[in-house]
Amino acid sequence: MSTRAMGPMAGFRWLTNAINLGRHNPKAVFGGAALSLLVMLVPSVVTIPLQLAGPPSGTTMAIMMGVSMLFGLLVAPLYGGLMAVIDAAERGRATKPTDVFAPYRSGGGAPRLIGFVLAMLGVYVVGIAVVVGIAGTGIVHWYMQVFAAQGKPSPELMQLPAGFGTAMALGLVLGLLVTGIYGVGLGQVALAGRSPLGALKDGLVGSLKNLLPLLVLAISLSVAMLVVVLAFVILAAILGLIGKFAGLWLTLLLLVPLYLAFAVTLYVVMFGVMYFMWRDVCGGSDANPQAVAAMAA
């Protein structure tokens, strides 16, 4: 499937469209996102006993990482389900929050979505290997020492290792590529019926063609996040001030819904950016109608 090169300001448009997402069917879009986030909390609940047992050992960390990775693969179809809900809402088709679970049904594409996430893990590994190969292994040793210090690094560790600047620059480029590959590729698997490797290829080609829009997107996201975080902090401070006079219970009663609404909104915007990126780069009109119908049924 062909990919298109967009103008630099397309990245800004993807973000603005994502911020406005849900106006056609907010119940389905935000409800589906909330259901997805709720399922994502399961690994944290499962590993709470290990977290409360004291400072994590190597074995404990390995178990927690293993549980998180396994569960991450199992819930990968939810990403495609949410993309299908967004697509249906934007195209005016009937959809509902529980349609995020549609990929788990027969013929819903769950194996392909899991395969795509596994392929993306391979991309991460290769990308990190390239960065380390160019910047040098010293940065890996430094990072492991900082991690082992558990937030209390020695003065020696406070000195940045050789190749740190190179690694940051390469990491930025890698981050832009991975963002494009994941966004376009996920849309291809979830909505166009592409195979995991086919979607990976489309995502890579689409990202290379759209590095400038991806850079504009990254800058726009940074500015938007700064504004949102400042607004959230100010609002939380106001609610905290109210709580001093009305009591802690009222503060929690106000802050918890605020935090949940904030998390769900960010989740919707994130998937909205990927959706509109996919529509521009791969052309939503080229999507396989049968695949789309199967995902949204």
C-alpha cells in the first residue's frame, strides 16, 4: 500500500484534530479509552504485593517486568479496537465503548495486532543497538550504575558519560521514527487489514517520508504538554487549598476524578494523533472495508 509525504504543518494538524476528537461520538471514544485504561491497570494491581514487599531485588524486578510484558502483549488488541472506535466515530458509523474489545472476537485481528507489537519490540531493540553502537557502550554502563543507585547517585555518576550528547541526538531521531512507524503501522493493521510485517514496512516508509511533520508534531506536543501540565498543577493547587478548609476527603473527592479525566483525555489525544497521522500518510479511503467492518462490528 502506498504512503504519502505531507507538508511540515501536517504534524500540527494531527495534534489539533486529535484534541478535537470525540465531538461526533464522545461516549464511544472516551468510554472506549476509559475501558482500555482500566484494563491496563491490571498488571499494577497484580504486582502490588511485590511492590509492598520492600526494595525490589533482581528477581522481583524480573518477575514484574515479565508480567508487564506478557500482559502488554495480551492487551495489544485493545489498541486496534480503540483505533476502530475512533475511525467509526469520525466516519459517522455506529459504535460503542465496548467495541474496543472487538479484536478479541473471531476474525477480529487480535493475532495480527499482537504480532505487530512484537515486531515493534524488535524495532526498539534494533534502534537501541544502533544508538549504543554509534554513541559507545559507556552510556549503557553509566545508565546501569545510575539505575542501581536507586535515585541516590554518587558525584561521579552525576558526570555525563562520553557520547551522551550523540546518544540524545540519535534518540530524538529514533523517537520520531518510532512514533511514525507505530502510528502508521497500527492503523494499517487495525483498519487496513495489513500483516504485521507489511504494516511495519508501511510505517517505516511513511515515517521516512514525513520526518519534518513528525518533528513539528514533537515540538507541538511539547508545548501543549507544558501548557496542560501547568493548568493541571494550578487547578490541583486550587483544589488543595479548598481541601485545607473543607477537609482531606473533599480534596480527594475532587482530585481523583480530575486525574482520571486528565489520563483518559491524554489517552484519547495520543490515539487520535496516530489515527489522523495514518489517515494522511496511508489514506483512510484506501482501507479495506471488510477489515474495518470486522474491527468495528
